[in-house]
Amino acid sequence: MVVRPVLMAALLMGSVAWLPGCSASRDNAVLRRERAEHQDTIARMTEELRRSEAEVAALRQRLELKGNVEGADAPVFSQVTLGRLSGAVDTDEDGVKDTLRAYVRTLDNRGRMRPISGQAVVDVVRIVSGSEPVVLAQKVYGPKAFDAAYRSGITGTHYTFELPIDGAAVDEATVRVTITDTESGIVASVQQTFALK
């Protein structure tokens, strides 16, 4: 009878002694996991910082080199033109023109094709005399999409922009392309009316 309470007390003391050890082990596991997460975050931020520093160094070099050649007149983006093959097309061959395709050239101040980085906004508008223009379709090509639209081949160097249209509903529409050059901030646009039927 006396041994049982002593044994019970010893068991309780052992379990009490064991509990803090279990808690400390769990705390250590949490701390190790958090440390690993922090190390991953630090590695990612270090890589982003390295890339940013490289970009800053490249921009600094461009600024330092600008104007170092006396008499040089650097070409500047100045205008947008539409290629002669631009217009409405029937892509699914059902007899109805469903896509307006614009072949766009970005030209410098000497009229030469100049690839740029920037953004394009393409609008298809129905213009009726005596009333407000109605926007039939609009698409914004952000920097990545703008860059992906670049083409160079047998048809020449240009950007290809496409918008879905309903050729069955409208006889003709005006396409307007507005391009913003990232480097200079210059905005240029062009527009032309196309038959949709």
C-alpha cells in the first residue's frame, strides 16, 4: 500500500520532467523551420538585389556613355505606321471576318524601323458621321506582350497586334494604335479605316 503512492509519485515526476523536454523539442523544430524559411527569403532577396544592382549599373553606364561622341545624333522613336497587309481577316474560314490584324512599324526620326520597348493600346472604333465614336474592341499590350508581338521575317520587321471583331455586325471600322516608348516616354499613334465585309 505504501509502495503504490511512491510509485505513482515517481511516475508523475517522470511525466512532468518529460513534458518540458517534449515542448523544447517542438520549439526547436519550429525554430529550425522558421530559420530555413528566413534563409530562403534572404537568398531570394539577395538574388533580386543582385539583379537590381546589375540593372542600375547598366543604366548608369548608358547615361555616362550618352553624348560621348561629338556630333552624334542618336535616333529617337517618333512615329507609328500601319503595314499594307493590315486589315480584317477570317481566321476560322466561316465567311465572316473575325479578327482585325495590325502590322505596326515603330520608326525613328529618320523614318527607319526602330524596335522599342513599351506599351501598345489598340482600339477598333466605329465612326458614324454626326455621332460619338463607338469602341468595338480594345486591347492593351503591356511590355511583355508588346515584346512578344515583335516579328522579323519575309514580311519585314514589325509588331503584329490582333483583336477579335464581329465583321457580321459592322461594315467598316477604324483601327487606332497608340504606342508609348519606355525609354523616351514619347507617345505616337496611327489610325486607318478598314472594310470588315
